[in-house]
Amino acid sequence: MKILVTAFVPFDGRLENASSLALRGLKGLHPEIRTRILPVDSVIAPARLRQALRLIRPDALIMLGEAAGSKEIRLETTAWNELDFRIADNGGRMPRGKAIIKGAPSQLSSTLPLETFREPLEKNGHPVRFSDDPGRYLCNQVFYTARHDLDANRMTCPAGFIHLPLARDYPTERSVAALDLMVSEMTGRSL
């Protein structure tokens, strides 16, 4: 099974991004996964994600981001067709109240087996919750872009977004362990 996992570079003056730290650790446990670290750039990130989808043609797509202020792993259920940045991206852009894809549906749902993920996460002591608000920044943009493009290209590929707490609020090793559970669940590996 080809699993593509994406994460982001640091942004907003931070020196690290919990998603890329966790992805690095996950790759050590699962060298077979395909990975992409995306820029926090509202023009380049969607283009790089689309390119990765075309080149890799994954069987599953797990997108990662970090959620400041969260103490839980958030399994995002819904992507919204809206850009409404509160801070500029790393390219200096700050779109407000714009559609990601004009004329497309207002929302798209995750197709990852989120319910299946929740039980082993909770059983292994990870704080986890479902969320229908991935924000209106890059996380939401790549989530929506991926779901829309997969549907438009008739690619049957479970895809969704997971928000991780900042590394200072939830140790990277714990985030890696949680992601390992999810990847193992997707590949059918027993733990």
C-alpha cells in the first residue's frame, strides 16, 4: 500500500513545526511511506501537493499540520472551501474570505477511517478528538485541495487531515507513536 504523508515547514516565526518533526520520526518507523514537506505558501503548497498526487498516485493520503493551543490530536472531519488567513503565509500572502476553488462545494469530508483510528489512539493513551474546523489557513487549503482533486480525477484514495499539538505541548515521540498506530491501521499491520 502506497501511503503519502505530508507535513509543513515552520511558519509564523517558529523554528520548528510539530508536523514535520513527527513526519521525520514516522518515516524512521515506516521507511516505505512516501513523504512531502510542504511550504507554508498558499500558491506553492497546493501545486506541490497536486504534483505529489500525480507522481505517487497514493493508495492513502494523510496530511499533517500543527495546532497551536491544542492539547489533543485532532482528527479533522471536514475541509472548507474558504481561505481566510489571520496571519500571512511564508510568501507574505494573506487571502481573506476567498474560495479555494471557485464553484466547488462549500465543504468536503475526510475519507480517512477516522473512527477506526480513534479507538487504538485512545486505548494507547493519546488525547484525541474529532474536529470539523481545520481553520481557514494552509491546513484547510491543502485538505480541501487534495479532496477536491482526488474526486475530480476519480482517484479512490482515502484522504484526510490530522492536526498535532505543538511539540512543546505534546512530545514528538508521542505524536510519532500516534501516527504509527494510524499508519499500521491503514496497512493492516498488527501492533
